[in-house]
Amino acid sequence: MDKIGSVIQQMHQLAEAAGSRAPARQATAPASFADELQRSLARVSQAQEAAYAKAQAFELGEPGVALSDVMIDMQKAGIAFQTTLQVRNRLVSAYQEISSMPV
């Protein structure tokens, strides 16, 4: 369970680094793992959509959109997606390991 907490913390750090701000938690009700995972997936999706929108704006020649900004945003979105993919792979691996344990 400690590894899951570490992965969630890493996802928060990645989301903050990508320019997204992690939502404030309520003090009365702790978030479930599923809720946290859903929010993380939404942040990754938002980062990808923002990167693609900026790339399209650059392609259309809109002023104020630099190629370096587009490339940085695309890299951030790619890293966020790869991190999410690795989390998914580890969750699947953990599930398979637990399900193969003798009862």
C-alpha cells in the first residue's frame, strides 16, 4: 500500500510540473484510490489537450506561440502519459500477482 501512495505522490508532482494544479482535498472525507486515479487521468488528458491546442495554434501562425513552448508542452504531456502508462502496468502486475497467490 505504501508503493501506491508513492505513485500517487509522484503523479501529483508530475501534474504540478505540467502546469496543472492538484485539487484541494477536503479535510472531512479522504479521497479513495479510485477517485485519485480518476483525477490524475483527467489531469493527464488536460495536459495532452492543452499541448495539442498550443501546437495547432502554432501551426496556424497565431502570434505569441513559440515553437519552444509547443515542444515543452508536448514533452510534458508525453511524460505524463508515459508515467500513467507505467502506473497502469504496475497495477496490472500487482493484480496478477495477488490473484495468483494461493488461498
